[in-house]
Amino acid sequence: MAATIVQYLGTGRRKNAVARVFLRPGKGDIRVNDRPFEEYFPDPSTRVTVKQALLAAEVADKFDILILADGGGVNGQAGAARLGIARALVEFNLELRPKLKKLGYLTRDPRKHERKKYGQKGARKRFQFSKR
């Protein structure tokens, strides 16, 4: 008989980033794409973003977290990781849902990158108008 690993899964998305989060009982170690958390997110603001749901639920030192992040940029991946962690925490304990929902950690940010339009300099910016 194989030993089963107790883990809670959550998937988060933001912009073009997707983060699959695995919460396993442990001592608070966080790894992102098999790299240390501080190395993957060197900016303190992105680290705070990722840890927000854990700190709100007061379980930061009870779980080891494995995050598999893909696509997008660093900020998008941090937001996706936060949503994934929040969803995994709700899977762990349904009583955390109202608190996380109230703080907005269970809401997917719908804002996406807007594509560049033809005849323009960017998505919204136009070329300078010349009368003569």
C-alpha cells in the first residue's frame, strides 16, 4: 500500500499568468518552480502579494507550499499565486472562505493586456495628428 500525500490544490490566474499551488503540511517553506521563494520573487512587494492570503488565514507556518507558475510576468505570477493559495486554503478549511472573500483574495482580477490596434501606435495611443 502506497503512502498518500496530504495536499490541497488551488489554481490561480492573473493577466496571462497561471499558478498551480500545492499546500502540504509543513513548516512554512515556499518554493516556486523548484527555486527558493526569495530568489524567484526578489522584489519585496511581490513577496507580500503572494503571502497575503496566508497571513490573513494565519497559517503561514503550517504549510509547505509548492507553486508552479507559468506565463505572464512577475507581478501577474504573484497575483496568480495569491489566488491559488487562497483557493487551496478554502479547500483545506471551508470556514476561511468568508474572511478571504471579504478581503478580495478569492476574486480573479479580470483585467487583461489589451491588444495593439492597426493604424495606431498601441492599444489606445494614436499617432500624432497633422493638419498640414
